[in-house]
Amino acid sequence: MHHSIKLPRRHGLSALLYRILQSTGSFIRRNIVLTIAASLALCTAVIVPPDIEYLTYFDTRTLTCLFCTLAMVCALRNIRFFTCIAEKIVAVTKNLRLSVLALVYITFLGSMLIANDMALLTFLPLGYIVLHATGKEKYMAFVFILQNIAANLGGMLTPFGNPQNLFLYSYFQIPTADFMGVMLIPFLLSVMMITVCCLFFPKEVLTIDTSGIRLPAGRTAVYLLLFAFSIAIVFRFIPYWTGLILIPLALLFMDRNALAQVDYPLLFTFVSFFIFSGNMSRIPLVQDFMASLLSKSVLTVSTISCQFISNVPSAILLARFTDNWQELLLGVNIGGAGTIIASLASLITFREYMTHNPGKAGSYMAKFSLVNFAFLGILLAACLLLVRLGLV
């Protein structure tokens, strides 16, 4: 006769504490980058106690642009705009190679328009649907990895393609033509390498049923206009504070869920890194150390920094110690390739892959590291050559 063992039920205060700890642990697992950023901010706040100078740390234009863009992307995603466009493109392809090219290029182009993390959140599920529906799950790791690289490197060309670009574009007041001029050659090289990788997939015949999505015409038109408005704010055509009025007001009436779905942890991650980098820049020992490192090679130091503390905090921190925005811009963009923590986008991809493939973390990481470090090595060598030739 088997006797089941009953665990004691938690009552009162112990039950409340248990639920709090459980919720806290779940939040930390979902928002590990924010947790690290907030911890760093708190640690440096002990060394540099809060004062009036803290108010100068925050780049309100960057935070506003990021919020407006994220909000409109959520609204467009809720009407399945991106999925509809992507499905129509994929539907015209006839084999695996062309489908992978379509998926990767959609992600690549998406990152240029809606930022790398939002492009992945939008198009990685589509990649899964295509592979799962056609019985080609065995290719999922490499497809996801290429989508990840496409998102990281595709966004390098535009000021709003990557969060670090948005910050540097605003922080250094970089002219748009100069920004795109610096990033053009690495961008074209990335396109070429990504395309070559896609050509290794076989031409296996695929068939897929589209979902027959019909977009609401009026809502789609308004959302696209508001999205264009948020892009105009990024390019400084419109005062940034107007975005904080118009876009939330419009979404309150048209799609409140979009406001709730905005990646607020990402915004607070930026706030935390602003505090961390601001405090670090006020510590004399750090000032001397960073100045010494950056005097050797801003490009190399920023690229390596991304491998350990990710590209967004690297941009925010190092910008305070150098005026060489060209090399810094190159470094924090190509530095998004490499380790799994080099870019927030890479963590998003890893999380999405593990959702569908539990227990395959080791295999994925091996493939991820092989492809990413190959890209990083080639791009770093190319950028160092551009610097040596005086083309940057």
C-alpha cells in the first residue's frame, strides 16, 4: 500500500513571503539584464551617493524615442501587421533555401526599421512556424542564429536600428549622413556574409499554408502614420516631447494593450545603465583607467567590452570617456556578435529557441559561438583596416 506524502500548506505570512519570493525569482529570470543593470547602479550609488548631478545622467531624448518606437511596434504587431507582411513574402518562396533567405532578410530589414530586439520578437516566431509546419525543425538552431545575427548587424546602418545607435546618435549629435557613412561598409560586408551563410541551406521543396490575415485598413493607416511620426522624432524633425503626448494619447483610445506591452524593463535597463555609467565617470580611478585603455584603440576596447557587459551599456559607459564616436559606433555594433551576452537580442533568441527545444542549450551554444565569433573576427579585422586606411 502506497502512502502519499503531503507537503505542509503555507498559511498567513509564510505563504505571502513564499509568493513574493516566487514572483521575484520569476521576474529576475525573465529580466536578467535589468537585474544586473540595477545591481550595478545600486553598487555605484554607494560609491557616488545620489545628488543633483544625477539628473544630468539621463538622455531623455533617447528614452522618449525608444518608448515611442516600442509602443508603435507593439500596436502594429497586435494587428499582426508584421506577420502578415512576412507570411506573404515567405509564401512566394518554393524551397528551404529561399524561405531561410526570406526569413533572414525580413529580420534584417525589420531591425533597420523597428530595432533589433523588436525585429526578433516579431520574426523569430514566424521562423518557428515555417520550420515546424514544414517538418524542418532540425534547421531551427542555424535559422535562429542567422536571424539573430541579421537583427544585430542589420540594425547597424540606421540610428534607430539598435538601442546603442539611438543613444550615440543623440549623445554625440551625429549628422545622419555621417552616421550612415561610417556604418555603410561594415553593413554591406554583413549583408554579403549573411547571404553566403543562407546559401548553404539545401533547396528542399516546402509548402506552407498562410493564415489569411486581413488587416484593418483604418487602424493600419493610423498606426503607420504614428510609426512614421516616431521615426521623425528620432531624426529630430519633431520635438521629442511631442511623442510623449501624441502617441500615448492615441493608443489610449485605439489599443491600450500596446501601451501595456511596451518593453518597460528595457527602458528601465537604460535608466539603470545611465546611472551606472554616470557614476563610473565620476570615479577618478575609473577615469584614468578608461582613458588609458581608449587611448590605444577605441574600436578594439569597445568591441571587447561588449563581450562582457553587452553593447548598450558599453556604449553608454565608454561615450563618457572618448570623443571618437566613429570607432565607438563601429565597436558597439560589430561587438553585438560574439558571446551570448554581447547583445540583448542574442538573449531574446536564446530564450525563444529554448522555449521550443528544451534540453538543447549546449548544442545551441556551440553552434551560436562558432557562427558569431566567425562574424566578429571578420568584421573586426575589416573595421581595423578601415581605421588604419583613414576611411573612418
